[in-house]
Amino acid sequence: MVILTKAWKVVVSGIMVGSTLLAAPIQDAHAANGPNYQGNETIKNERLHSYEEMVNFLEQVEQRSQHMELEVYGQSVKERDLYLAKFIQDESNPTILFLTQQHGNETLTTEAALNVIKKLSSNGKPVREILDNVNVLIAPRLNVDGAEGDVNFSLEDYVSGTHTRYNANGVDLNRDHIDREQPETKALHENILQVYKPDYMIDLHHQGTQVTLGEDGPLVSGSILYPTNDQVPEDVLQGSKQLGSVLYGAIEAKGYGILSKYPGGTANTISRNGLANEYGISTLLFEMRGMADHYREDYVLGQKSNGKLIQQGVTGMMAVLESIADDSIYEADVSFWDDLTESYYQGE
């Protein structure tokens, strides 16, 4: 691993990275060959919402939306409010939760979620058809402290020192779904999962930049996986695989990227597994390429990929909503999972 010099850290100090950084152009619009971090680029943050900007956005949407209600469901270690955007027309409808940024350096997932919030706050017929038939919960940015770099440990060895995977206490929130010792995961469980009882959840994350489709395939723009704990009920597993089928088909059809099968673990401390078991929620992990900041440079991605990756997230999320609304999700072909090539990491 190459560590930035102190002089370079001074240049980027205080500037938020956000899956940013210039390099060569994308070689293939359908592939994921976006620019990687090379160690000497100007770091920018035009596309990313800071915490304050995100809150302002959510409050403004709520003021003008006929559909959305904004709820504060808890506070972080540093006492930042945690927000839930709710679109609930009929409590008897199936409910889906989109959860972003359990890891504070995985930023474009939240940008995609904010785009979806904006879409669902419009008054067009497609939106009405969704909201008449689906209750939508969007919890953007669970790890608000890590996303601000406001933590109780040093980020000196990070590329920019502005975003981290961990919460302010240095805990990976996506490994805290059994003990729930951190205020962020405790609030998620007690005030969202146990109150609204979602039927579906998509947990959006980011992975390293050098993930390929198998050992010899092209770079991927993302990876997906259903719960892999062997105690997950069969009907819950089936619903999870159907989520993946819809999302995969929509992204492949649009040409925004290439998806692989994520090689995830089986522990119930991970939300994908634990929530499926504890609450009977059909869950899908959706990992997008690259991170905003990391102590490994091969995990940080260039800014020219941001728009494509954000749109990839929006496409997948909206496709899932439409499929639940018109019941087509129940006809989704899950056999593609049998042939979906696993991820391979070409990095260090």
C-alpha cells in the first residue's frame, strides 16, 4: 500500500473525497473501467451532499411533497439526527426499506437514494402507481459521523482523511446487527425495523475498484448477493433472489454496468443475513464500485465514474419499486443466480 506524503495530505486536508479523482476515460460504456486514484489528482466533491446539505435537501423535499414524511428515528454517537424518508399510503401494502451508508466512505449509494426520494416526491402517474401499491422507507446515511470524518480515532493514513467505514467509536455498523451496541444500529432496529416491519430491504454499499467478473473477466460496476446464512427461511430467500433478479435485469438492460455475485459471509451480525433471519425480511446486498476515502488507495475511485454509478443505483431501486407495485416481482426468474459469475478482486 502506498501512503500519501504529509505534503500531499496538507493539499487535500479538509476536502471531502467522494469517489472522486481524475484519470483515463472509460474504455467501454457497458463495463466499469472508470478512472482510478493515481496519487496526484485534485480531489473534488461536487456531487456529494454533506450531512448539513443532505438534511436541508430532505427538509425541502418534505415541504413541497404531498407524499413524503420525514422522521428523525435516532441519533449518532456524535448526536447527529438520523433521518428516515417515509412514503406510506396504505399500511396494508408491502413495504421496502432502502438503507445506505452503513459505512461512511460508501457515498454514492446515498446520492442514488436522494435521487429516488426526489423522484418519488413528484406527482407523475408512474410515481402514483408505485406509491398506491408500495410503502417505501429510505434511510439515507446510517453512519453520519463516519461520513463526516468526525470520529474518535485518527484518519491520518487515509487517502484524504475525510470519510471512514467505521462509526465514531470505530465500530463497523454492519457487524453490529446482533448486539446492537451502537446507537445507530440500535435506532435502526428499534425505530424502523421493529416499527414498520418491512417485507423487503436493499442494503447499498461500495466495494473496491478492482473487482472483476471472475478472475479473467472485465471490471464490474457492482455486485449483488442474497442472504447466505443457512437458517434463512426458504420463502425469505426466494424473495431476496427475486429482488436481485429484478435489479440485475434492469441494470443489464440499461447498460450502466456489469454485475457479479458478491462473495459474502454467512454471519448474522451482517444485516443481509441477520435481518432476514430475525425479521423475515427478504434482503439484497448491492455493492457499487469504489469508495470515497480509504487507507487503501486501490479502493478509491475517480470522479468521472460518479454519474454512471449513481444512475446505476437509481435504475435498480426504481425497477424494484415498479416490480413490487405491479406484482411482477413474484414472476422474476431467479435461475440467473446459478450462472452469475462470482467477484474476483485484482487489487493488492
